[in-house]
Amino acid sequence: MFATFTDWEFADMDAMVSTGTAMWPKVQSAGALSFKATATGANTARTMIVWPDAATAQAAIDGLRAAAMDMTDTKATATTAGELMLDFS
């Protein structure tokens, strides 16, 4: 499995929840296995999407990030990705 992470800055944190909720069907249809978001500050959050493999993630992630930015006043401030090493969920 493969994970992508995006750090976001939002003008309105309520928009983060509504945008994430609206994005989940798009993320899921792109092949994601799970989608999580964590508040990291007063107006920042980090998302983690788990994918079956790097190829699936890389084919979808840029378009998904762009779609999220089109939905609300947000910007991606950092990104990273890698092979998932442990998952105790």
C-alpha cells in the first residue's frame, strides 16, 4: 500500500470538513482505500490518503488536490508520499 499526505491552509476550517466530505466519493472512485484528515492548527490540516499502490496514487493525486482547491478557499502548503510501512487500524 501507498500513502499520500497533503498539508492544507484554509480560510475557514468549517470548509475543510465540508470539502473533505464532498471529496471522499471522488477520492474513493479514484481507487483510494481510506481518507483521513487531522487539524494541525487553527486554520491548517493534513490529509492522508491510502492507496493500493503508488501507480494508482500518482495517477489521481494531482487532480484530486486541484479539485479540492476549486471547491473552497484553500491551498496545499506541502506534500509527501511513500510506501505504507505499518497499519494497526
